[in-house]
Amino acid sequence: MSIKEEISRLLGDPTAEHKRLTEYCVGQLKQGRSLSEIVADPYVTNRLNPMQRCALVEEPEIVHAAQEESLDDLRSHLAELAGG
């Protein structure tokens, strides 16, 4: 399975944990933290593997809350971590 296929599968994960992580990221972005700092936060890294973090930053709520230019750099970095 390709990285894009795996991300598509994980995107929109209906679990409560995934929703809490999405809400956490949006809340942290609203407080002024960078997305790269947030996804490196132990609260996130202890709960998600690199592939799941790739999917997390694609969530519409997070994309809306973050600036697009910072997402491009983060996507590349996380894809490298995920082996792609």
C-alpha cells in the first residue's frame, strides 16, 4: 500500500482518540504553536506513528487552522519518517 493510500485510509478516522488529537492540534494552533512543533509534541508522538501523523495533518480542521506553506514542509518531513 502506498503512502497516499494509507493516508487516505486513515484520514477521517472516526475514533474518539483521533478526534481528540485533531481538537488538540487545532487548539494548539489557535494558541500560536507551529504545526511542526505540535506533531512533535509527546502528547501526539506517544499516540500516533509517523504514518498516522501524516494523516492527522491532512484533517480538514487542521488544514484550515494552519497556514498552507508550513504544511508543505511538514508533509515532506513526515513522509520521510514514514519511509516514503
